[in-house]
Amino acid sequence: MQYRDDPEPSYDPRSWSRPRPVPVAAPAPPTPPPVDRGRSRVPLAASAAIALGGAILAYAARPAGDEAVTPGPAPTATAGTSYDQRVLNIAAPGAIAPTLASLGVAEDDAARAAQLAQAALGDTPGLIRLDVTLADATLHAVTATHVDGGGVVIERGGDNALTAKPLSAKLTRRMRFVRGELDGESFYSSAVAAGVSDVLVGAFANAFRYDFDIQREVSAGDVFEAGFEERVNADGEAVGAPRLVYAFLSTPTKTRALYQYRLPGDAEAEWFDSSGRSSRRSLMRTPVDAARISSGFGMRGHPILGFRKMHRGTDFAAPTGTPIFAAGDATVSFAGMKGANGNFVRLRHDNGWETLYLHMNRIAAAIVPGSRVAQGTQIGEVGTTGRSTGPHLHYEVHIDGQAVDPLSIETGGGRAIPAAAMAAFRKIRDAIDAKRAETM
């Protein structure tokens, strides 16, 4: 079937165009009877009459001047099959049967087509494209595909039964880079304005959680770059969530460029600088995302008690429910309600240091004394329990039993990629750099 010259189809079945008959080839003219080359049995007078009549007809039908001879009307074709084709988007496989029924498809055909389509499409979320072809108002074929091109073609066979043929997804990978400057509002608004997908903003901030305090060390005018890989379908449309592979941040005091790489044997990828050294440290600089420092370490006037008192940690203001993470690998030594501290967790780290998390709204169910936690594991949520004036995390670091400023301590150097894996890392790093040079 050829529909290249059709106007853009309407998604409203009521606006469909009138069915078009498909041209049917005219039957071939009858084969003339064989000519008897023997002796003619027609009387001579009759032969002369036939010859004269033929000459008169030939003269009347002669062309005028150089004009081409116009053929007579073609034999009338028998009635052909009328085809209608429509393309619609539906929300889920469960809508296939009612959609087909609304187009006039017989109930049995609609149910059978939906059954075949649902078996192939599965439970993958997202819009489904339906390409429906009707032949004389009977379902002839339907193609149901996800945005990635995967799906199924359902056609009517010679035995009048509907059969399904799977379609494989056709995706390619594309790498994109964006560059921007921080505005005076927030890192989130700056990144989104520059073209960073909102789902990547958290991943970008986490890439630098060991190197920068996003609230205090990053300000308007600082430059950032993000490189991300995405899958695209045959129409160039992005499919699924992108993956951050490169992160760059430059302030007046320091600059960091990081590449995501998964070491052989590791369950997850992590961030490495160009020399192959991990950005990960023994402790995270800040154990809560997108928080504002509302009170630093040191002497201050206590907001509730009303007198000056040593503030032994750092307060991170954030909305109630904001996740709180373990600053490093550790064993839980306390988890529960404790007076003015509210919901409180104390972690003892492998190097002997301790971190304390106060005023939590909720402690995660798995965080119990004696349990082990890995760095970055969520241990609870920001809240305002205990002696607190608003939702925030009070965070302390203790070294040899003494509270120290969490933002001033040296958290140690990250591990280096082993020599055996450096060639693979350099290949990925160089590919990212080459693509970045093309596009930036």
C-alpha cells in the first residue's frame, strides 16, 4: 500500500477521509479465434461488403493531422477493496481493544488483536503508537510499538486468522554536552536552563560531593559542564533516562573534571579524574542533598536557649523528608530517640571516626545498632524532632572523641585505578574528550 501523498492523518476517527478504491487491473481482452488459412467459405459479395464497411469505419476513425489516436474507454473494473489507515497514540496496552472497537472493528477481532499485542508489549510504561489498517471496515493489520520501536505487527493471514510478528527495538546511543554558568538562584535552575535534564541534576551534584560544598563554595558565575549519554530511536527521539558520563565544575579556587567508569568486579560505576584517581573519599563533605547551611561550627547564640553556646556541628536546612545519607562506611552504634537530639543516629567508621545525625524526621528501618552501612546509604530523613526550630539536619564529626568542623577536615585521597584497568579507562576518557571537543 502506498500512502506517501496522503495528508497528515487526523487522530479523530470522525475526520477520516472517504475510503479510496484500490485500482483493479482490467481483464485481458479475449484471444481471437485462430485464423483458418485455408480456403474461405464466405461468399464473394459478402466479402466485398465487409471490406467496404471496414474501409468506411477506418476512414471515420482516422487521426486528425498529427494527433495521437485516442483509445476507446477501458473495460469497467470490478469493485475493489477499500483501505483506511489511521495512526493513534494510546496510554497503555489495555486501551488497545476499546480503541479498535471505537474505529468500528468487530468485537472478536479487537479482542484477539489486543490479546496478541499485550503479550508482545508487556508492562513497559509509556505511550504506545497504533498504526491501524482497515480493509472494507474489517481489521486488516495493526502495528503497536513503544517509543523505542519495539512492539508487534498483527496481520490477517490467508486463513483469515490474525497472527503476530514481533518487532525489535531500534535504538542507537548518542552523547551530548552542555555548558553553563551558575545564576544567582540555585544550581538546579542553572543546570536546567543550560539544558541538563532535571533527572541528572542530583547525579551531577553527587559527583562533586567529596570536593565541593555546593552551598558555600559554589556561586554565581562559576562554570559547569555536563556530558550525558542517551538512547535515541529511529526518529532521533530520546528514549528512557539519560546517563551522566562527564562532570566539570570550575570555581575561582579549584577546578574538577570527572569521568564515570565502572571497575571490573565493581557493582556500580564511580567518578574518576583524568589521571584515574577516584573522587570518593573516606567521608562525604555533606550527607544531605540540596541543603542550605543554616548554622556553621563554632560559638553562637542558641536560638532556643538564648545564650551563647558552642555549636559542635553544622546545620543543613532542608524540607522535611529530604534523604540523609551515611557519610562513610560504618557500623551503627546508636539509632533512636534521644532527648533534645530527637531522632538520632551515631555511626562509627572504620578509621575510628564517628558521625552524628540529629533531629531526624524518621530513621530508616534497617538502621539498627550493630548493622553495617555503606557510604551513601540512606539512613533517614530530615525533620525537626527534639530541640529544633525547623526542619534541618544537625551533623557532627568526632575524631578521637572531639567534635571537629565537618567542612574543614581532610577526608583522605581516593583509590587509583589499577594498572591492568587503565587502558580501558583511558579509552572511555579519550572518547568522551573527543566527542566533547566536537560539540563544545
